Amino acid sequence: MAKTLFEKIWDAHVVQAADAESPATLYIDLHLVHEVTSPQAFTMLRERGLTVRRPSQTLATMDHSTPTTPRGADGIIPVTDEIARKQLNQLIQNCSDFGVPLYNLGTENQGIVHVIGPEQGYTQPGMTIVCGDSHTSTHGAFGALAFGIGTSEVGHVLATQCLLQQKPQTAEIRIDGTLRAGVTAKDIILAIIAKIGVGGGTGYVLEYTGSAIRALSMEERMTICNMSIEGGARAGLIAPDEITFAWLKDRPHTPKGEAWDAAVAYWRTLPSDEGASYDLQVVLNADELAPMITYGTNPGMGIPVTGNVPAPSDLADDSQRMALDKALNYMGLQPNQPLIGQKVDVVFLGSCTNSRISDLRAAAKLLDGKKVADGLRMLVVPGSQQVKRQAEAEGLDQIFRAAGAEWREAGCSMCIAMNGDQLQPGQYAVSTSNRNFEGRQGKGGRTFLASPLTAAATAINGHIVDVREIL
Amino acid sequence: MQPINTFQAKAVALPIENIDTDQIIPARYLKVTDKNGLGEALFTDWRGEPDFVLNQPYAQGAGVLIAGHNFGCGSSREHAPWALQGFGFQAVISTYFADIFKGNALKNGLLPIVVDAATLARLTEQCLANQTIDVSVDLANQQVHVAGETISFPIDAFSKHCLLHGVDQLGYIQAQEAAIQAYETSHAARVNTVGV
């Protein structure tokens, strides 16, 4: 029977099949761990006298509560928040006690968990990957079944390397056509979420297909899969192909020599079979897409940057009308107003969605020789120490600094605002991150989600612009 | 986990759709290393508004939250159900729940009760008109008794069994040790993170 990519990976990881009474038990190939969602899981292991079953299939890093402020003269990144310091120290202790490898703050491979997994070649096609973090969907760009889990499940995987899972449904998100200049992978995923809504993918694994997806680089594919969760889907998938293999080859932890050849031969069997069926299909045309931006307080509230903010009075559904009214009130926006020209206080370039080297290059190209607008603050936060070094080797940091932007250490930074980087109440930000929920980037802060290109163009102008007009 | 079967509680309504985990508990409260005290931070930014439902005297002691569509979207933070339970909630009623939130809630004994849109609208209206309504939940029969009517709700068989009997899901997986070992014997590990 013809199988989807999802079904092939699922079937290859079933330890005990589901029956009428119980979910399936799935084997997990790679478990990524960070400081925020793991402490209570390690505590549970201690309380029950358990060990980590497979430390060699577990990797920890620090990213969420870590400061991204520049290093001191001693080369150390200062942690001034005592509660955060305690949490970071707890991770060091837990990893030491249980034998879990850790990329400690400021060390050469440390970074955002969803940046370093692929970067180091741990993330590979056909794998099951979990992390106590909803943006684990990022790794689906490689054709890995990757999804976020809660802290109880972190404990399950630490102890058994397995998870109990109800089998999700599958949806094909097909995007054919060719992106126009100035339109990016971020705009594709924002358009998808605007179409299906923040709950539209609930219960589904999304597989992105079509010629527009096949044309994307790995980093662009990661941006798309990253935000699958913002449409409610736990996981996104893109079939591995030559672009995937080329990107992975010779990474530190990918197979080498004959083992590489064997791995690639297996990976070539993974794409969905001809005639495989999905429970749902959604179709978009890349030719018709424009740069996207959000106007509201969830990632589904997105419009083309040249569009107008919708009006609550146009909505027939009471619940939707109330939600839009609440969102516009929080955002301080008027129905039917354009977003072009909207003044912005902060531009944030970073997060597991858009902090990779290609994102920084794209923004630097626009900022080269230009200045960030007077009074606007721009933070550039590389996704990992490796991305930071690469950017510095290419002189991108100099471009950002010369433009008046802040060049930071690697971490989640202002995407999650639990590390000192945050908006002030009432401030507007264009952010390349993934969530525009109320207060997400700081209590009272107001977020417009957009691509690195739109973010850079906005930084130069001080207000929201259509990046296509300056390309 | 303590078994759950039947319970009675006062319900309050928070009729907002797509309530995300950043509203349930903002990230700045996630720097803790235990589960204690999170109830105080539940909906903390909304509780800054005097009119917010959980600030009202009648909401104190509430055990059921009647929410809008799609409750719990956003992050994987298990702090969200911990915070709801810390405040005293035993169940949330909505038309559907975000997948990760739902899984987290069930593992902690916080019951996600799914009802259709018309039922949710009716319950919300009754609750808003009376400030609170008394709800009786019967998990074994998958029923909610409220305002003279009986509403059935779905729940997967395994989660129901675990909640009714206080079954620990980790213990259930550990009992499959032979199958896990067999899998590991027949499938070489795909990564080795040790020694990095």
C-alpha cells in the first residue's frame, strides 16, 4: 500500500502497536533538552531512582533563559538574573549527574536547540526527534518526525527513550509555483497559517509538498516547518532530497564513508509514495504570494504587507468578532487601516524561525551602508555560536554594527522575553520570530511578525514598508 | 497521580477563543525548577484588569473553566496545566484543545472536556448570566451534568483508564521493557551525542 513520509517514519519506530485500549509506543532517536522544560523531569527521575536510558541519544543546550548581552572582558557571558542562573546551574547539575552531554552557555556549539541540532548533523531524515519545546517541528524540514512534548513526556523519554502516542492525521500542504523577489519562506508559512488559522492543523502532521517547497534551501525549509505548530500542527514534514543530503554531508555528526552512502540510500526511500493519501489537502500558489505581516495577537492574524487591517464589523461569527476586536484593541490598531507606514520602535532579527546564517545575510545585504532609523532599536541575535562566528567571518556583524544595530550572543532572546531582552509596554516591534501573542515579547509589547527582509527594510525606514519597493 | 472519577465544582466563563499558553502563564514565570506556586501566576497579565473574571469574588473556588474555542494553543510548557491546577481548576471546557496542551493536561489529571460549539455557547451564556454555574463531572460515563442537562464528552480510552485508576504512564511504558530492548537490539542508534 502506498505510504506517506509520515507513515514510513511512524511505522519504523513502533515499539508496541496501538490497540483499541492503548496508544502506540514510539521509539525516539534523538531527545533534545533545554533548561526551561527539563528540571521537573530530572527531579522525577531522582525521586524514582531512575537513570537516563540513552544519554548518547540525548543532547542538552541552554537557550531560553540565557542572556544574549555581549561577553565581559573575561570572555564570559554575564548572567545577572539570579533565578535564571539557578535554572542554568540546575541543568549543569542534571546533565552532570545523569551523563547527558551539554552545550554550556557561551561554548562553541551552544545555541538555540532547533538551530544546533541540524547544524551539528544530529538531525537526520527518517528520525524521530522530540524536545520539551513546541518548535521542535523545525527538524521536520529534514524529513524527520519531530514534535514538541511536555515535561512529563520529557521524563518518559529520559527514562525509557519511548513515548506513548496517538497516531495523528496527515495533511498535505501543496505549494506550487515560484516565489517573487522579496517573498520568502517566512511569507509562505505566514500565508498558510493565515489560511488555515491557529487551530487549523490541530490533530494533524503537515507535509509540505510542491515545486515551491522543492526549490527552497534547507534553512528556508526549517523556517516553514518551525511554524507548523503556529497552525496547531505538532509536526511539519518535508521529504528529503538532494538539497537535504548536500546540506547534511560532512556535518560533524552525520554518518561518514560507507555509512553515509547507506544512510542516503535509506533516506531516498522515505518520500511519500505515488498515490499515498492524506486526510486533508490545502493548496497555495507561490506566484500569488506577497510579503506577509501579522496585525493581531496570534500568528493566524496575517495579511499581505500592502493590505489593510480587517474590521470586526465584517465578521459574522460572534467569537471571531470579539477576538479580532480584542486583538486590535491590544495592538492599538484601527479597522481597515494600512500597516504600511506604521511606526515601529524595535526590530528583532532572531529566533529558531529566522536566526540562521542565510537570514542574517539577507538582512545584512539590505542594511549594508545604511543606518537604522533614528530612535529605532534593532537587535540581531544569531541562532548559535557557530552562526555568530560564521557571520563575523563574513563581516556581517560589522554591517549590523555600522548600521546601528546591536550584535548579540546566541539565544532565544526577545522571542520569549525571559532573558532580559524584551519590549517595553506599548512598544511596537517587527519581529522575525514566531509568536505575536499578547505580552510574548514583553508585557504590553506589540508584535508584527514578518520575514528578515521586511524586518531589515522596516529598521531602515522606522516604519513598516513593502520590501519589494527597495529591492 | 490521584484517580479521578466524579467531581462537582463551580464553573466560571472566559469566553475568548484561541487562549494561548503565554496568556495562561507568561514565559517570565518559567524560570522555576519545580511546580509550586504557579497558580498565582495564572493569567497574570489579564488579572491586572480589575474586571477580569478570576478577580471577581464569585470566581474564588472555581473548579471548571468554560473557555472559548481552541484552548491552550502555543507552547509545550506543562506549566500551563500546573498553573490552572494551582488555581484550583480540575477541568476546562472548550470545543477543542491544542494537542500538546491536551496531552499535558491529561497527564496531570486536568480534564479537557470537548463539547460542540452550540453547547459551548449555551453553557457560556448560562454561566455569564449567573456569574457561575454548578457542574458535575462523571468521567466513567463521560458526562457533564449542568443546568438540568446531561452532556456527553469524548475521551480516548487510554487516558480515561489512566485518570480513573490513577495509572502512571511512565510505569506503563517501563512495563514494556522487553519490547524496548528488542527494538534497540534490532535498530542501531542513529546518533551518538556522547563525547561532544
